[in-house]
Amino acid sequence: MSRTRSTQPDPRATLRSGLPDRYLTPDDIAEIFSVPLETVYQWRKKRSGPLGFRVGKHLRYDPADVRAYVVERQRANADAA
């Protein structure tokens, strides 16, 4: 049986409480950062967002890489202030 979107935990809550037990999708990344899905794909194209990787034709993100990206952005913003 497939899981529907409503039964999956909120990715933002999962990242706050600990690493999820699955890789994140581009939709998850867009939801976490509250940006359009196209922005996630532009980040990938420009190599400016979280590190992603392909599994066949599917793009996935390791939660640890997403967390590292957030920490890096926080440090960059703190240094600029």
C-alpha cells in the first residue's frame, strides 16, 4: 500500500526533531524552505542549494546534507551581519 501525502510527517518538523529515515524529495525541500519547486531545481542547476543526488531519474537529498546547508547559510549570514 502506498503512503499518501497526508500520512507523511512534515519534513520541517522531522528535521527539527532529528534526521528522517528517508531521503528527501525536491517537493520536501521546497516545503522545508517555503520556496517554489522551480527554485529548488534552479539551486541544483546553479549548485547553490543543498547537495542533491540522483537515484536513477529521481532527485533526492540526504537530510544530513540539508542540515549542513542550513548551518552553512546561518554562518554566512552571521558573518555578513
